[in-house]
Amino acid sequence: MTIESIAQQRFSDMAAQSLHRRVELLSVDEMLAAIKPIDWLINGFIERGTLALIYGPPGCGKSLLAIEMACCVATGSRWFDQPTKEGAVIYIAGEGHSGLTRRVGAWELHHGVSLSSRPIKFSSSAVSLRDSAEVDDLSSQIRQFSEASAVPPKLIIVDTLARNFGEGNENDAADMGEFVQCVDRQLRQAWDAAVLIIHHCGKDPSKGARGSTALMGAVDAAFSVDRKPSGTVRMACHKMKDSEPPEPLTFAIEGVDIPVAGDDGELVSAPVLVQFSSGSSRPRQTRGLGSNQQKALDCLLDLFGLVGDDSGQSGAQREREFVHINEWRDLCDFSGKTSSDIAKAFKRAKDALEERNLISVQGSRVFLESGHVG
């Protein structure tokens, strides 16, 4: 039986189940006997066969994160520090196709990995996922691709919801519910694939994803992305339905020169994400520091990418000579009633670390005195 016939049978079975769904009553023993470990597609972040959401304001780096995920799954590469399970990827791109091409090329150059023979496909235009004809055409192309590659998709990315929503109102619960139902049945369930939706936040980023709350209610995992004035990109988990939420991640955006000359003869550059990481071990907690002071120090160590032995002293290596004070302040993300309160909390923490000779500050540059950390 071919992959195409299997997929067609799945669609037929789902249609029949929707009309004649039989409810079974299970005992506790029957339920416990069916327990399975989480099948992570991207360890700790995206589970196979689930619906996930990444949202944030325009230009914050959310599509860069999606491209990283797509390329890593297609090649079986680690997504930053996390292992992935290799599989086919479908990227439904609704906008910025020229920029998308450059970013994929930058990913290849940055990681030294070719995607030419890997099972990954990008759409040439947006797809109205609430239009049955367009969805049928997309499903047919996915079946053809899967049959040709002999690999069904494990990850389907919709970038962005707005561009692939079609006619309708994102704020209307019925329209959003129709969108989610179509994505669920035609993409996620049809292929047992994880579907990742890239979406915008509202005018007030603190209020979450834009549009009807029906979307957030339907997803299994949700991540916000924001970009600080210093350029630091931060990804935080706001929903993880069936496991512990991962810790926030922070990234820098770096340009990669692509061997294509522009009109001015200069090489074209495209962005990639580089994670701020402290490595496999980090300096132990410094005695006597307050919670804000320790948080500030931890954030600074992350920005330096400090790795070494458990004491953080002998053998320690830094990825950077110094960090910009605004970059450090943004990452600390202190809480407070007003921006003035937050600024004061950061200054107090910075001054305390300076007084203890843990750091030195020269203008806008912050240096770590590693010999005193331990």
C-alpha cells in the first residue's frame, strides 16, 4: 500500500469517525496500560502530533526560530542544545519569500549543513486554511511529496496565521475555531505531525496572541517571542499542556554573508540566531547575594557564555570579552510597578556586584571579574 493510499484511507476513516463516533468506557487499568512516554520532536519544546504556537510582535525573530526548527528537524540536527527527531518538514510560507530564501541559505552556511537532499518543502505562496479547495490542493501536494520521499511529514509550519487565515475575522471565535479545526484534521491528524503556527501578538504584547482566545485554548504549547532594544531575542513558554515548561531562552541575531552580490557589489547578508548559553556547567551560587543580585549575575554569565569547571574559576572560558549594559539590563527583566522601579532595582544589583568586585563597568561596557566568581 502506497503512502498516498494510506493517507486517503486516513481521511476516509476520520470522516467516518466524525459521523459515527463510538465512545468506549475504560477502566483505570486499561488507561494506565496505554501510558506512553512523551514523543518529543524537539526535546522539551515540541511534541510529535501536537499543535504549537509561537507569537510576538513583527520583527521580533519568531520566523527565525521557526526556520531553525524546520531545518534542524529536516536534517536531524540539534535545535541549539536540544536533540530533534529527523523527519520531513512542510513550511507554509505566507510572506517574505525572498527573505525566507536568504535565511535558509544563511542557516546552511552558518551550520555547514546542506538542505539540498533533505525532506523539506516550502510553499510558493500563502494557503487559505479555511478554504476547502486550497486545503485539498495542499494535502494532495503533501501526499505527492511524501510518496516521492517515502517519508511522511513530522513538522508542518504555518507562517503566519494572518497570511494563511483566508477570509474571516481572527477575533471571531467561530472563524478561529474553523481555522483550528481545519489545521487539526487536515494537517495534524492526517499525518500525525506536529503543527507549529507563527502568529502576531496584539497591540499590548503582555495580553498574548492576537485574536480570539480559542486559538490559545486549542494549542498544546505556546511560546512568546520578544526583541529587546539591545537586539536580544527572548523566547518564553506560556503553555505546556502535558509536561513541565522549559526555561526561557535568549538569543542574539547575527548576520551571515551569502555569496550573492547586491547591486552595490557587496555580499548579501541574512540573519541567523545564536543562543546565549552558559554551557554544561556554570559557576556555583555566590554566597551573600540577594535574589536580584544573583539573578543579575546569572544573566551576565549567560551573556558571556561562561563555561568551565564547577567553581567557575580554573579553566573557565568566555565567548565574549564584554557585554553592553543595555543588553544585560534587558535580559534581567526585573519586575516592578513602574519602569523607574525596575531601573532602580537593576542599578542596585549592578552597584552591589561592582562593590564586591565581581564585575567592572567602563561606560556602557560590562566586564566580568571571573577570578572572584565562585
